[in-house]
Amino acid sequence: MNTPTEFPIAVSVYQARRERLLAAMRAAGGGVALVPTAPEALRNRDTDYPYRHDSYFYYLSGFTEPQSFVVLDATAQAGEPASILFCRTKDAERETWEGFHYGPEAAREAFGFDAAFPIEALDAQLPRIIGDAPALFYGFGRSGELDGQVRRWLDAVRAQSRSGIVPPLKLIDLMPMLDDMRLVKEEHELAIMREAARISAQGHRRAMQACRPGMREFELEAELLYTFRRHGAQAPAYGSIVAAGANACVLHYPAGNAVLRDGDLVLIDAACELDGYASDITRTFPANGRFSGPQRELYDIVLAAQQAAIDATRPGVSFEAPHDAAVRVLAQGLLDTGIVDRSKFSTVDDVVAERAYSRFYMHRTGHWIGMDVHDCGDYRERTALPDAEGALPWRTLRASMALTIEPGLYVRAAADVPEAYWNIGIRIEDDAIVTEDGCVLITRDVPVEADAIEALMREAGQEPSAV
């Protein structure tokens, strides 16, 4: 169980979030919301994967124990509980093996719920709570197990129909309400994300300093993981990508045992999770500490594309604006280097219109980031009218939204591509917080300019510096 310790958030914050959601439910006609945490997952035989709570559940509760469930009742009258927690009971024998568990009464008091029950009481209590509710709010379709539980609870309510008790008339997807709440970050969330970014940047610096030709990818991964844990992060935010040479052209390549060869580039996409919040950094650097001419040429194109996207990230513009800005710079670079055939595409507009760049840049320039590394929230305005082609408009950026900015180029060996650029994969990624007049990058404690990367690696000597 990963318990937040570094940046504790006041219980009143979680209570306020629950009240906001209850208010939104009342505005929608009232009802009951169901939010379970994540199940424990068996790794093999009697060994579980490290437990990680569900982000929606944690956002509303601050509670990290498994086998837990939040119920919010927007139909509750004065004096009746509107926020209810179900969790494990106290069990001295179990705590001998697993450590401290709150139990319902202590959890109710510690996390500010109106009421709490043992998780074993869920099947008995839920039919009572949802009976006569006008609507049931939950993330239907996300969990087959939860869908089955809800059907059983609805059946139990229907069995009371002769007593005049009826099941909810509507099922409403709860996730869009929570997504919109989570999309704009609160200041204490941003504080945790800044610290997660700082720790992750330290890990990247250490990996750059430790890197030598002849090492294997997993050795650099070890430097990252050591730094994350040593500085208080509970876990990596996602599986670390450490890719040498041609492996960098595989977008989600896991750190393997490939040897870092003299002349290779190394792409590292790795970051930590701190107190339930993710960071996400990618850097690309030369294994021997010096970019070759073609490597530097492509690196500077990607860096310029990232800067164009950064300049385009500000309130009032669409989520797509940074991507469009980056694509134009990448397209020009592909033309200038001859990677895209100039006899077929004479202008940047041609390259963009025909998506000729997508062979070498096949992903988008960013994604939301927060509790999840690919955080929740629609990228398009679901309540707006579609355009003439049937597409909804892109969401408009607002202050305190957080997103990544991560252009790249991935040039595989091919007969129609200049050989000097074969098997070069480059991505540069930073985490950005939208401000009132632009954005701020929170991951720049690790160098990004090619000269600065070379200087850091040159200063490191033969041993990684202490962190």
C-alpha cells in the first residue's frame, strides 16, 4: 500500500471535491454515485502486483487501502449521510502480515466522511441506498465486476416493488463529471506534480551522467529507479523506456538488455509517481557524450518543434494548436534534410496536407497529465456542435491545465531515406502547466539543449555523480 507522505493534502480538500460532485449531481436531477477503488491483482500464485489505488476513488477520498468503495447520495436529507465510505474492518491478524488498516470508524473520522461501513456490508446497504433514487451515477462499462454488482443491487431493489420502492430510472455516466473536475488542477496538486517532476529530472540527469558505451539499457533504467525511490517517489509512473540506437524508433520499447554502442543515441522516456501524481519526461542523448552531425541536425529540428509547441501553449487556444505548431517545424525539417522527398512535396503545406510527416512522426504532441500519466479528460468539446466533417472542436486550454509537450522524429532504415539518418529516434518531452498568459515547464531541471547535455555528460567523468 502506497501511502502519501511528502505532500499531505488536507481532508477538507477531499470533502470539498465530494461536495462539488454532489452539487453537480443535484443539478442533474439528483441520485447516487458509486466509485470503487482498484482491485488487487494477482501476479503469480500467491504474489500480488504492488497495489495502486484507483485515481477517481483517490481524488474523492484520499484513501489508499484496497477493497474500498465511495458512495455519494445526492438525495440525502438533512441529518442523513451524503458521503459514505466502505472499507476493510480492523483485523489484528491481517495487520500482522500487511500493516496498519484504518477500519470503518477511524477512516470515517480521518477522511471526513459522514458514515462508514465494513466492505462486507456493501451488498446489504447499496439496495437500501439506491432505492427510490432518481438516477444512478457510475462508470458503467469500465468494470465487468462492478456492472455485475450493480445489476444485483438493482434486482434487489426491484424485489421490493410491492413495498413501493423502485430502482433508479436513469443510469448516468459519472466519468465526464469527474474528468472535468480533475482536468483543471488545484494548487496543491500542482505542488506535488512539480516535486514529482524535480525527482524525475534528477533521475534523467543521473542516467546521462552514468551513461557509457558498453553499458546495457537496463543499467540506465536502474539509475533512474534508484533515484526515484531515493528521493521519496513511491513508484515509476509507467514502464520505463530506455532505448539504444534503432530501438529508439520503437515508441513503447521497454528497457531491455541491448548494449549501448559508441555512436548510438539513447532515448529515455521515464518518470516517477509521487503521492498519486505522475510526471513524464523524455530525453535523447548520445551514448558517448557527443552528438554526430546527422544526430545533432535532427535533434535541433525536434527541439525547435518543441519550442514552437511551447510558444503555442496558452489559455484560449485549442488543445490541437501546439501539435499543429510542432508539425509544421518537423515538416520543414524533413524537407530540409531530404528525409521527405522534395521532388514529391515541395512545400511544408504539401507535407502537412498529405501527412507525409506521419511516417516519421506518428504520435501527437501531448496528452493531459495528472493523477494518471495519460490523465483523464476529453480532448474535444463533447457539448459543442460538430463541424462540417462531423468532428467536434478541440478543447480550449485553460489556466491550471497540465499537459505534456513531446514532439519526435523516428527514422528507420529505408532505401528512400538518406543513410546518414538511418535508425535515429529522437523525442523530447516536458510537462507543462498552462498559466494565465502562456505555460511553464516543470521538468527543465534536466538539460534539453544539445550543448548542455554534452556538457553535463562531459563533466560527469567516469562515475555517476552523487545525487
